[in-house]
Amino acid sequence: MDARLSALGLADISRKLETSDRLTLEDGVRLFDCPDLHALGWLANREREKRHGGLTFYNYNLRLEATNVCVATCLFCSFSRLKPGDAQAYTMTLEQVFDKLRQRAHQPLTEVHVVNGLHPDLPFDYYVDLLKGLKAIRPGIHLKCFTAVEIAFFSDLYKMSDEEVLRQLMAAGLDSLPGGGAEIFADRVRRKISHDKADADRYLDVHRIAHRLGMRSNVTMLYGHIETMAERVDHMLRARALQDETGGFQAFIPLAFHPDNNQMRKLPAPSATDTLRVHAVARLMLDNIPHVKAFWIATGVDVAQIALWYGVDDLDGTVQEEKIYHMAGARTPEILTTDRIRQLIRNAGRLPVERDTLYNVVTPPDAA
């Protein structure tokens, strides 16, 4: 492999990785430009196995989207509807949300994951009572709810600071933040595809505050639309810089752009090779974020399996109810059972480990 890496002009990058020297923006662009996907995967897998060996994590989770009414007009979004009454617009009552959890009383869930549209008419108490109600039904459940974009929206709509919003939601039962809403941090791209929601600095500052308050979170990146390779690497470096400062990110999650049913439908979806490349480069650039996740809803199950040899050590979880990607044309299942996830991981030659949201082991590999 050394000769192969030398021939590809990557020997210096390999040496940096071996000596824990940080990769630069230029290094990241060179990795994206590397024509040999398997050599890139080999480097990413070496870094993955330094951290996690053959272990691959997953969790028993439930994903809910309580409303798709949203004032933002992101070009890539197939999920949102601008106002109540629009075709396919919906807002669940709190009892409807609670029933989703009550119906799963028999399941050993460890996490409920909630993301929503930016609804202009709901009172703040809707979100506070949503958290309190879920905790009342299952006190031990971990609530990973509301993206940084939602927190910023709440702050502006309800005339509170970001910190005050977070403190009130934490008092109601919020345990951590999901990573959605990051899209691409580059201003050039955000102005074109998501100009009317929280910008990159606001997104990162919400996570900074959440980490300071003791919460953990994830960070995502939407790829495969109009961004450049340098903008992808810049996105990773901004996440890496905040992680240097706070240490609060648990996982980096690349999210594939899906073109169906949105204003960017003329663009092709990212290829499987591009998906593997993004996950591999993420593992190489993000030396301080412990986990790289392949969200199988977005990548497809087969590509997610392959990604376990391209830097990925986490497959997310059972999910169960997901609308955002499926309204954008995703043909993946809406649910995977834990037995199926374990089988997929084993079939890929890895060891399945059930975790909770904070990566505490629920079911170790020898019992999975």
C-alpha cells in the first residue's frame, strides 16, 4: 500500500495520519480528488480501526417529525410545507405524538429523536409540553430533539436568547441536540439553497452553548448538490474547530442530497462512490470527533454496509418513522429491526454493538 499511496501522491498525508499531524484544507481537497477510492478507503479504515477496531454501533430509536409546516424555503427540501392547509401539510397534536411512544411500550427504546419544520404559529409551550409528555410516558428515555436551526427559530420567534431557550427545554426533559440543519457552512451555498434560516455561525453557536450547558450533540453535512470539494472540507474544518473548543460533538453525519420532489430536482443524486468518499474523508479530517455515522435512510442500506470499511463506525438505529428523506424520494425502508441491523453489520464483517445516545453500551458484541 505504501507504493500505491506514493504513486497517488498521498504518502505525505499517510505520514501525517500516522504521526497524528492534522490534515489541512489542501489535504482534504487532495483526498477528494484522489482517483483511487479504495486507497482512500484504506486510509479511512486504518483511522477507524485505531479508534473502534471492528466495532459498529447502532441504537434502538424512534424518529418523529411532529410538524412539517415551515417558514423556511430551502431549495433541497421535499418535506416542508409553507403553511397549514397546504397539500400534505400536517401538525400532530401532542396526544398524537405521545401515542407514537405509547404504541411502542413493548420496545426497549433508548432514544426518541424529534425534528420539525419551523412552524410560525405554535406556542413555545407546545415544545415544552411535548418533552414533558414524552418523559412522563417513559422517564428513562433519552430525548434528542430540535436542531440548532429550530433552537435559533424559537429564540427569534419567542423573543428569548438561544441559551434561555435551551435551558427551558432542558428543564422540560431535553437531553441532547441532533445535528440537522448544518447543510453546508459556506456562505456562497447557504445563500442559494437555504438563505432564510440560521446561518453557519448561528448553527455552531447554538451547539457551543449546548455543549457549555452539558449537552452532547451531532453535526451533519448535506452533500452532493452545488457545493465544491473545498466547501465540503471547509465544513469539516469548522466542525473540527468547534470540537477543539468544546468537545461536545459525538458524531459527524454526512447526509446525501435527494433530488425528488424539491426545487433542485434537476440535479442528480450523489453516487455511491461519492457517498463512500465523503464518509472516508470525514474520518480522515475529523480527528477529534469520535464517530462517523452512515445514516442508512440517506445512503441506502447496501452503501451503508460498504461504508463500514470506509471510515464509518455507526449505522444510526431502528429509526421507525422517517418522513424527511422519504418525501424526497428515498426508497430505503422506514424501519430496520435490531436483528436486521445486527445481521447487516455481521454480514459486512463487523461486530454489532447496541449503544444508547451517549455511546454507553447496551448490548455488547458478544451478546448482540
